[in-house]
Amino acid sequence: MGYGITFAPLVPLYVLWGAVALAVVLALLLVFVRSRGAAIRALALAMMVLALANPSFTREDRDPLSSVVAVVVDKSPSQGFGDRLKQTEEARAQLAERLGRINGLDVRFVEAGEADGETDGTRLFSALNATLADVPPDRVAGAILLTDGRVHDIPAEVAALGFNAPVHALITGRRDERDRRVVLVTTPRFGIVGQSQTIVYRVEDQGARPSPAEVTIRRDGEVLDRRTVTPGTTVNAQIQIPHAGQNIVEIEAAPIENELTTVNNRAVVSIDGVRDKLRVLLVSGEPHAGERTWRNLLKSDASVDLVHFTILRPPEKQDGTPINELSLIAFPTRELFQQKIKEFNLIIFDRYARQGVLPIIYFDNIARYVQEGGAVLVAAGPDYASPTSIWRTPLEQILPAEPSGRTVEAPFIAGLTEAGKRHPVTRGLAGSETSPPHWSHWFRLVDTRAENGTTIMDGPDNKPLLVLSREGEGRVGLLLSDHIWLWARGYEGGGPHLDLMRRLSHWLMKQPDLEEEALRLIVRGRDLLIERQTMADTVSDVTLTLPSGATRTVQLAAGEPGLWRASVRANELGLWRATDGKLNALVNVGPANPREFAEVTSTTDTLAPFTNATGGDARRITDNAGNVTLPRIAGLRSGDTFRGEDWIGLKMRDASVVRGIGVLPMFAGLLGLLLLVGALAATWAREGR
């Protein structure tokens, strides 16, 4: 309860101050002339002026408010190292008991820093601000952070807290913690496929005498190099970029004895491979209606460097025109098929037959080119069934289907085989969802016997139409009709020629997205999609390894033909791994090397400058044996320092809330009348003596 006096003037302030001045002047004159009863008259004048000011006695009924302290408990992944979680829970219980003894203290516990797959680093002050958002600054007694000291959102200024009270940090972990980590100095973001990039790194030992470290470098899970390095010394690593898309490079150092954790012994670099140019050689055996279909497709792809030759005048064609009068460009067979053949990613034979242009020895070169990793596509027409078919060359050893010598000349609609419904080249082609597919007719098919490879499209009587094969390190495609141009021209509505031709050519050039057997990890928002591409009827369960090292087994569910999927919550930042025993997949969630795992040894140094500036303290709560010992907690009403050798303090507040107000005017009613009349009566009485 509080008492006071308030004023509510009955006249404007300038009138009131004028009355005060007049009363003071009159009182001074009375004193100066030594008038009888000057003091009583001056008192009467004061009472009149006071009546104009209209004073009132007030009484406030107040209820005291409790002071608020926030206890932020660090639940970040780094708190899981060693015995920190056990220490944290023990300290939390002791804090709750000790703070509960302090009268007038409202204790708020909040957990922060849990892994969510989005937040990089431990953010305790954000949680502190959210906890005290509804508390006026004059009620905040302070804050206590229960953490390992690795906090990544410490304000630059104390004023950013929004309250004037001590902040204390109680540090878990032990003084003698040891850790080894890999620090990335320079990392490339992109790299040209087929070229190398340089990664600069160093190994650091904390809490232990530096000793030589064995470092293993992997790319997409494959070991590239092992070497011994000296901690503290920068090292260069040359990394070859073998394919387009993500190339994940891991640099892992062997652990040291009694190391706190090995999670930061590995650093990850994601390099996006960019193809300079895909070189394609297109050889058309003769001009025909569909010749420009392949040319237009390949020329429209900015990533393709196309070399196209059409045989207009084969050697057997003689019309008497002198050679020096011909304007045709000679076919540089030796340069293309002997000297520079390995520079091409794909060779396409479009309705090509043996015409004496290419000597037999060059077909040997082409077959060897495929066995060593090259790709050949044969877009066949009647030429493939003729006696001059390129089947009757050394290409026989790599081509997947033998011609019977017949050509089917009848309308038919191409269809997908069971394998074709699962194969990434033909799966989900527009129009294939119906039976027969909603495509235009073709009118010619080369009859063959498929001896090896996979038939993914067929024609009448289930005859092979599109056959794919792997030969050695390379790939071969065989399209047994030259009527795909009907789709391109929109005949009867056409068909998905662009998708089919693009997928086919990119599969031949080993595009990773078109592999028949593949395991992929795809980040979608806060979820991690596990996708298994296969030609088989069943798939094995996938073992998923989290960035923290924990593992879980995931069962996949069938989706589209040839695709099996599952989704899990991506609640940790860093490198995720998946394996089904045969295939492996890697993906990085968030930053490649999260700050949470960059430095993991507990420390008071990070928070000490800030807590000291607030009058608080940063101290460890464990002794050398790992026993938890908390300091005494005292509530103080004033002071600038809230710490001592064995105690920490909180700033207790005197905040209260008004429940009711009583007002008694001094010059209202009978009381005011008596005061004024009494003052005048005293003046008259003095005059009458």
C-alpha cells in the first residue's frame, strides 16, 4: 500500500502561478511593513492558493510482482558428446531446487538448440529472447545458460538483451577434453568435368600434443588418396571431377587417443561438376526424311558440340564429274575414327551402310572405343537388313541384335516392354500411360533377333524396336526404325520424340540421372527423400547414417515402375549416407560443415566476455572427476557485480501492480470550507486584539 498527494488545479496553470506570485508579493509587503498578524495573513493567502491547486490525498493498493529468471538448457548435438547430457540433467535438477528456495522468483526453463535440419549452430540467445518476450525489463532478475560454451548467436552489445540484469553461463564438459578436426581453408564451388580442382585444408589438434595424422580423401565414397600430414600445416589436395552434378569430397583424419568425438574429423566439400562440351559425331549414310531430326535435337542442346557428316557421294557412285569440279567436303575418316575418336562422347550412325567410305579397320577402332568407355547409337533403316549392314563388320561384337534380313513394312504403334516401363530412358514418356500408347503410327521396322542387351520398346509381334546394351566400359543403343521423324512432324498427333531422343543420347553418354540401378538421396525442404531406381522386382532395405554417426534402417515402398521411395525427417545438418549393401548415396543437408561440429571442446572463453559485461559469470560446473558442483545462488536488491568465488547472484526486483486507488480531495466539501473559513477567522481574530 502506498500514500501520496496529487494536484488537479481548478484554474489554468498560468492563473495558478499568477496567484502564487501575487500571494508571495503580498506576504513580503506585510512582512516589510511589519503589519500585525503578517504570518497569519500569509498563511491565509497560502491556503487560498492551495485551494486553487486542488490537492488530494491518494492511497494505492499494490500487489508485489515476482522477479523472473530464465534458465536456457542447451540441447544441441554437441551436448551429446561425453557425459554432457548427464551433467546437464543433474545441473538442471539442482538449479530447479535452489532457485525454488528464493522467495518472489519466477523460474522459466526452456530448451534450445535441438537439431532441426535448418538451423546452423547453437542459438541460445534467440531462445532467451523468446522466453522473456512477455516480461517487462523491470521484472527480469537475470538469465542462466546451461551449455557447453559453444554458442553461435552471442549479441555484439549487452544492450541487445533488452534488460539490465546478470547473465550467467554454467559450462558442462571437462577441462581436459581432446579433439582433432579438419579445417577447410580453400574450397572450389564448381569444376569442369575431366579437370581437377584444388582443395586446401589443415588438421588441428585441441587439448593434446600435435602428432602426425593419417588423412584419407574420398570422392563419392571412393578412396582417392591416403597421406600423413602434420597438424597445423596447410595441405593441398588435387581432386579430379569425373562427372556432372554433385561431386562430394570427404577429407577424414584418423582419430587421436581419448578423443571427444570423431564427427569433426571429417570435412565435406561439394563440387558441382560442369561439362565443358559433349562432343557428338553424327554420320548420316544418305539424305532421308528423318536426317534433320537428330541434327535439330543435338544442335538445340547448348551443352553439345556436334560434328555432322552426310554421305552424299559414296565411292561406288560414278557420274563422270571430275574430282576437281566437285564442291563436296571429303570425309576425314582417318582424323575422326583413328586420331580423334576418343575425343567424342557419342558416335551416331544414322541409316549408315557399308559403302566403302570407312575401311574395316576403323570399325575395329569403333568397337574398341566402346569397350574402353565410348558410346555408339545406330539409328537403323532398311540399310541394317541389307547385305551391306554394319552388323557385318567388327561392330558385330558390340551390337545387341542381329538382323534377319527382312524389313516389316506395315503400320504399327510402338510400345514399351515391361523392362521399358521401368527403364529411365522410357519410363513415363508422355502418352505411354495408355495401351496402346497415344502415339502416331510408324510404318517400318527392321526384323532382328535380340541376342543381348535390354529391349525397352517393341513393335508388331513384340519384335525389338529399341535395344540398349552395355559393352565393356561403354554403351550401345540400337533403334530399329527410321520413322521417328513422323513424331517430329506431328503426324497423327506425333509422339514424345524429344524426350525419347534426349534421354537416349544422355543415357549413352552416362548421365547419372538415367542409370538403371541407382540409389539417390534428395533434400526437399525439411524432408530427405530416399529413391531407389532398379530393374528388379524387389529392393533391399536402406541403412541411413546421420551426420552425428547414428544409423537407422529404412524400408522403401514401391512407387512408379522401377522406382522405390521413402521419406525421413532431415533433422541434422551435415553429410547423410545411405547404402543397401550394393549401392551408396551421399547428400549434404545445409552447410557442408555445420558450425555445431566445427569446434566441440567445451569452453568458458566464448561466453565469458559477454557474461562479465552484464555482471554475471561463466564457470564450469564439473571438477576433474566429472562431478557436478553448482555455485550458491543469491538474490540481491542492488549492485553491479553478481558473482563471487563460490556464488552467483540474481537481481531481485521491486515491481508491483496497482489493484486499487483511493482519492480524498483536501479542499472539497466541508473539510475545504472549514480550512478556508478557519484561515480567515484566524486573520480577523488577530486584527481584533
